[in-house]
Amino acid sequence: MIHPIVIHPDPVLHDISTPVPQVTEATRTLLDDMLETMYDAQGRGLAAVQIGVLQRVVVVDIDWKDGASNPLLLVNPEIVWSSDTMAKREELCLSIPNVPTEVNRPDRVRVRYLDRMGAPQEIDADGMLAMVLQHEVDHLNGLLILDRLEEQK
């Protein structure tokens, strides 16, 4: 089911999402709905808060626009390591349409999360995947790219 995207300046986007105590069928339905919503909105990542659900749930697929769909479904993602080297990239946000923003972030991260079945996983990411994962985890913590822009000034 496709959900409407919450648009800035809706205050819910600054709320901190709560951890999911257990991955259930309802969690898997949320993940499926989020993936469908993200694809429909032409995005590469989506956090549950962006559809008004304050749970620590994220979907990412950085390659689908190039015809190589590889969805990553993350429950309770946390960045457990980030590199000292930084990369400045232009980011877009489905909740802030048509406002490309250059954000400086670590160029590599390690993220720990639960998968669709609730099994613990860890992924090392660089490049665009690292950027998108950091962007979506920011959403779970109530941060937007505009907040990162203010930080950098």
C-alpha cells in the first residue's frame, strides 16, 4: 500500500522514532508498504517517520533506478562505526521535494540492524549507500538535511 509522504515543515519529521521491540508480521507489512511508497515516489531511501510512523524502520534501494533493484530492509538500524574521511554529496529528500542540498558526511559507515525476519545483520557501506543510510538514520533521530546544512555553516 502506498502511503502519502510527510512534507517539511511538518513537526513529526523532528520527532525521534522508537525502537521496534520485535519484528512481527505488522513490521514486515510496514517494510513492504514503505518499499512500495519509496519506489512510487522515485526515492532511494525512506524512513518510517516520512510516512508518519515513529518506528525505527528504513528501506533503501540505491540501484533500482538503474534497473538493478536490490532492496535493503532495516529495522532498528544504528551506525556503529564511521570513517574519519568525509565526502560532500548532493542529497535529495522525499520530505523536502526539489531542494538539493550538499551535505558533508563520513564516506564509509558500518550499520547494525535487524532484517525482515528479525535476524541481526551488519553492513559496511561506502559511496552512495553510505550517504543514503546516514540520511535515513538521521530521519529516525529527527534530523533533516536542512539541519545538517545549518550544522555545517
